[in-house]
Amino acid sequence: MAQKLTTLSPLFSTPYLTVAEYKQAPTGVDVDDFVGGGSIGLNDQELTNVIARASSWMDAHCGQVLGATQDTESFRARTSRDGFLRVHPRYWPIISVVSASFGGSPSLMSALDVSTAWLEPMAVVFSLSYGSSFSGQLQFSRVMSLTQEQFVTMTYVNGYANTVLTAPMLAAATTMTVSDTTGFQPGMSFRVYDGTNSELLKVSSTYVPATGAGAVTLSAGCAYAHAASVSISALPPAVKQAAISMVNVILKSRGNSALVMGGLTPGQIQTNNPAVANDYEMACSLLAPYRRIR
């Protein structure tokens, strides 16, 4: 497949941690004194900002947005002689294909039937060997003319569903209202991160995938009541832990003239915190399996 021409991809819509999740984690960080003399609200706002920056760093490190997004790409690919068009989008894991078209030139594009697409974690395979018809004495099959390079445009959903509740959920509720429905698919499992009321839920098999703010129906009622702003996520726990480690890195980083106490009197000037290295190495190690293969 030749080099891609266009990629339209949004940023993550929801950071990979909430303030409550970070505060509940065993980090050893004083969460009430980020801003000297600041109120709890001001400290929480700064923690929110740091979590957003840490989430952005994770995306940059992995070379892709880990949270679910809907992307549109234009590129060129070749069809195999057995009639299969195999494409490798930039981002993964691939969850669904919304639309796709191809053609011998950008001005002559035909829609592909995405309902028959074969989805793999990093590739999509379209079968072009069906649908051609014989309409003349010497008519050749359509597929035989497609071994030349094709122009392809595809809109697809990738990544891990990651959002927050925008309205409270009562116990036994079978519908949840979230800030972003992107990435939720029928039958998929996800976790509600709500302290002692955390639980694993599943999307209804009849749910119709969507994007943007909206409601997601569940296969069964939730066990606990949940307040608005609670994290709803299908991110692997390792990614959540990487987010905690990266927030630690930012919060523990010292200024250029931080004084390190030697006994009871100021000692040398130290420009970095030794504890930061451990958190940084852990974050990089946990994110290694999720980096985009270029």
C-alpha cells in the first residue's frame, strides 16, 4: 500500500483519568497543595489540567489517539488477484467501518459494502469478487481489471471507548447518558470507575453505534447508582495505570532551582526528581503494546 494522502482525526474527547480516579490511586502525591494557598476547587482544576496534558503525552508517545475516535483517511492500495482489497489504516484497534469507496481515479469512486468487511485489529479486508455480472459474449470479470493501484477513502472507528456520565444513573438502570458514545459497540464490555461502586457492564446486543453525546443501552441493569462525571471506559487497565504514572511525572517534576534538604539545612541544587524516572519508565513500558506501528 502506498503512502496515505489525507488523515482527518479528532483529538481525544475525554482525558484518560478523572480527578476522582487519580485521588483514589496510591500515588503518595499530596493532591491538596498543587497551587500554594489555593482552594480545593483551584487545586482540582489544576489537577484536571495536568491529567489532560498527561493524556496528550500518551497519545503523542503512542503515535495515535488511544480513546475511541472516528477518522477519515484517503490513501492508495492495490487489489490482490483473488479479488481482495486489504487496507491498513493509521490507527488501531479498528472497531468498525462507517463508509468506504474506491476507484481507479479520485473522480471515479465506487462505494464499498462495509457490512461485508473483514475486520482485523490493524487491517480491513474488502471482498471485490462478488457482485460482478456477465453482460456480453467476451465480458471479463470486474476483479481482473482492479490489480492496478486504487484510490481509497475510508471512514472508520478505532480506539477504546472512553467517556464520562453526563447524567446520574440509578441502580438497575439499563441506559446511561454519556458525553461521547464513540467506540461503544453491541455486546462489548466496559468498566464504570466509581470507587467501591465500580462495576463491569455490557452494551446491549441491539444497540445502534453512534458518535457524539448520547445514550448507550445496556444488556442488563447496573448494580449501583452512579453520579454524573463518573468515568466510563473500555481502556485497558494498563493504560489507566500509565496515565497515573504520567500524571505523577508532571506533578513530581521540580523547577530548575529546587533545593534538596541535606539534614536540616539546604544542600545542593537539584534539577530533577529521582522518583520521576521510575514513573516515566513505567508509563513507557505499559504503553509499549499500544504504540502505532508505522
